[in-house]
Amino acid sequence: MAAVNLIGSYNYTLVALSVLIAMFASYAALDLAGRVTATGGWTRAVWLLGGACAMGTGIWSMHYIGMLAFVLPVPVAYHWPTVLLSLVAAILASVVALGVVSRQKMGWLRALAGSVLMGAGIAGMHYIGMAAMRIPAMCQYDSFLVVLSVVFAVLISLAALWITFHFRDEKTGTGWEKLAGAVVMGAAIPVMHYTGMAAASFTPSSMPMDLSQAVSISTLGTGGIAAVTFVVLGLALLTSSVDRRSVTQALEVQEEKLQQTEAYLSEAQRLSHAGSFGWRVSTGDIVWSEETFRIFQYDRTTKPTVELILQRVHPEDAAFVQQTIERAAQGGNDFDHQYRLVMPDRSIKHVQVVAHALNAASGGVDFVGTVIDVTERKRAEEERERLRQAHEDLARVNRVTTMGELTASLAHEVNQPIAAAITNANACLRWLAGDAPNLEEARAAARRIVKDGTRAAEIISRIRLLFKKGTPERELVEINEVIREMIVLLRSETTQYSISVRTELTARLPRVLGDRVQLQQVLMNLILNGIEAMKDVEGMRELALKSQRTENEQLLVTVRDTGKGLPPQRDQIFDAFFTTKPLGLGMGLSISRSIVESHGGRLWASDSSPRGATFSLTLPTKV
């Protein structure tokens, strides 16, 4: 027959008492956290240990009152050495908590680490205490509820640490913030405790109990309640007494610090050129800081008045300043304005005045504010405006120049596909005008016309992007495929001038990341230049195109011709508008180099042997 679990019940009066003690102890620890923060050295260690003992003893006491509240239908005793060990665990968890919240800064990483350690200590205290039980039954745990109890301990510990840290300096006695912190911290242990108790189930056992060093729960519970109550109250009274003495000492320290702060403030105002002032409207009294006297260039013995201020104001700003002062005096509104001052040496200062209205004890209005010398900032703003205008003028000139280059480049680059389109159109007409129209050849010519027109439009688009510094449409491109496309496209040109084309294209080259149309444009320019250089040359006319991979993971493409070779001004051939052709515009090579460099490559020219020129370009590869 299966064993039946023992059915327990709770004494809800003792449950409520356990929660109350946990909150009371937490409030005492919360109060001590402020003292731990304010002290240093061995004194801080004493406060830290005292607060940990108060909080740990409260947690421990709450735990055993909660145990006393749980009534089983069998006798229960506790192994007192294990009980003491659980008390140590509770105090260590409290040391961690107070140590974290007493730091000057508590980042999320430190808070999380502290909450994990604190929660682990609380959970350890609970389950060590459960292990101290001596009952004629077997104790089993629900794994899910055990994990849930630990999670509760960590999460509520994190909330308690956050509240304690942010309200540790609360000076309003029993303020709502401190009470809220005590409630949260006190609730952390009961929630975890009663979740952990719910995880335990007890099955009757016939095995004999080991009652050595064990005490009955009633004795332990009664003694624990009295001991914890006296300890917590004693620590609370000690805290109040020490706190009063600490406040007196702190006031003396603050007085000294206030004097230092005033000295630092005066020096800071001098360095930042920002003075302060106070103005009581009802009496007209004005108080200036030392820096305000320096800004207005008045002697410290001079009594500031509104009339004295207006004497320094620039004549063009005087009416505006006076109206602002009058409106502020009548309406009691804040004001923020800038105006100019004329110094005794006739130099001009720019100042910004910001003032905030306060209700005076007499029922009138006082103003407190600052006067900032913004002369250097004004000069810098004026200089930035001049530079901005200069940049705009330069950009306008650059746009005009670019439009001129764009017009020339379009005339040069688009002429090629347009000329090819015209040639194909004439061919199409011839195929259609025959006695037996060759429709297939006519369709092929028409397709070439469409292709030439599309290429012209694409070239215009890409040139516009280049000059606008836009982002070209990059893709992985097979460079050998681009070379073959240009050879086919310009076959009629090479045939017309009896030029043979030879290729040495390395197979399986890595692709390059680039704009296909722009790369086609470069190769078209280089091939056309080679054709132009050879069309009037006697002897062999050969155009050789070669592609290969270099040692530094780049692609090298060369276009070699057997033409007239490079001109004497070879260092100028890549300059815009430089040309040796009677009808040339001198834009092809310039644009080609720009395109190659925009792809991260390089384009250069050299002489060929025995005659002609070689144009070489490199492009980075992307495998």
C-alpha cells in the first residue's frame, strides 16, 4: 500500500508575525545602510557587521517562526548546530546586501551579482534549516517549486537592493520610501520561505530518528522569538543613538565643505566667465558675485543697481533690456536674454542673462540668476557662419565646373553606343529593303539597337552618379565576361581597320565587386584608344587583351596595341581635356581612371615593344 503524505497546517497568527519581524528587521537594516554609506574604515566595518547581524537575525528568526507556524501531526525537533549554520548563512547574505548598497555607485552588474549572492544565501539558510529538522518522516522536494523559491529570492533581493540604494540617504525619518524598502526586503524572505515550504512533502517513516543535539521546536521557537525581538530592538535603539551623533558630526563637516565649495565656485565662475546675482524686486537690492563684477568691470565696492547695469548696456540694446527688467519686476516671470555691453575702453562684450523667479518670505519676488560672458562664443559663431558661406560658394563653383565636365563626357561617352545604334539601324534597313527581306538579320540588328540605346542610358546614369558622388550599383562581376562583351560590341570597328584581336584570358578568375557598366565603359575606352592609335599605322595591327591574377590577390587586365605609342606628354594623358586626337575631348582616360580608382584599383600606361602602348589596370578581388 502506498504511503500517504503527512498533512500540515499553518497558524496564520504566527505567519503574520514572521512577516512583521522580517519587515521590522529590514527597516532597521535599511536605516543602518545609510550609516554604512556615510562612514569609512573600521567604523564602516562595524556598521556593516551590525546591520548584517540585525538583518540576518531577523531573516533567521522569521524563518523559524515560519517553521513554528507549520504544524505537522508528528513531533518535530531541530539539530541545533545545523540551525546555527543557517543563521551564519543569513548573516552572510545580509553582509553582501549591505556591502552592495553602501557603495557610492551600484551598476546593474554589481546589483545582479549582489542579488544572486544574497538570494543564494537566503535560499541556503532556508534549506539548511530544513535539513536541521528531525521528524519520523521522509522529506521530499518538488524540483520546480525549489527552483521557483530560489528565483523569488534573487528577484526580490534585486528589488530590495535597488530600493535600499536609492533611498539610503532619506532624511525624513520614517518616510514612505524607507517603509516601502522595508516592506519589499521583508517580503523577500517570507515569499521564498513559504514557496520553499510548499516544495516539501513529508511521508511517514519507521526509521528511528537521531535526536542527539536536537531541541524541540517549541523551545527553539519561543526562545528565538524573544531573542530576535530583543536583538532587533537593541540594534534599532543603537542606530538611533549613533545616528544623532553622526548627524552632528556631519553638520560640522558640511559647514567646512560649504566654505570650500564657495571658494571653488568663485574660481569656477572666473574660469567659465559665468557670474551669479540675486535681485530683490521689492527693495531693489542686487547682490553680485565676484565674477559678475569682473564681467561688468565695476569695482567690488560699488553697489549694484539697475541704473548701473543700464549704463554699461549698448545704446541699441538699452530699450530692450529695460523692457525685459520692467516686465520681470511686474510679472515675476523668469527671463533669458542676450545683449551687448560697452566697456570703458569702448570694446564690446556679449552677455547672456538667465534668471529664475522665487517667492520671497516677505511675499514679494526674488530673482536668482547668472550672467555669462559669451563674447568668444559669439565670435566663434560668426566665424562658423563665414566658413559655412565660403563652403556654399565653393560648392556652387564646383557644381558649375562638374556640369561642364558632365556635358563633355556625355558627348564623348554616349557617342559610341549612339553611333553603333545608327550603324545597326542602317543595317536593319538594308536587310529589309532587299528583294527577299532577311527578317532574322533585321531582328538581330534591331536587338542591337535596343542594346546600344540601353547602354547609352546606363552610361549617362553611371556618369551622373560619379559626379554626384553617389553609390554605384555594385555586384560580383566576371571580368573575362566584360572583356568578351566589349570585343563583340566593337567588332565592327576592329574589322573596319583590319585589326586582329588576340586574347589571353586566365580561366576561373575570382570575381570582382564592381559596377558592370562602369567596367564596360573603361574597357571600351581603352579598346577604342587602341583602335584609334592603329588605324593609320602601316604593318601589323594587333590588339591584345590579357587577364591574370597577381600575387597580391588582385586582377590585372592589360590592353596592348601596336599603334603610334604614347605621346611625349605621357604624364598628362590622364588629365581631363588632354587629347592628341584632332576631334577628341580628352575625357575618356580621365573618366576611366576615376572609375578604376573608385573600385579600389589602379590604371596606368607604358610603352610596348617594338611599338605601341600598353594600358594596365588592377582591381581587388572578392572570392
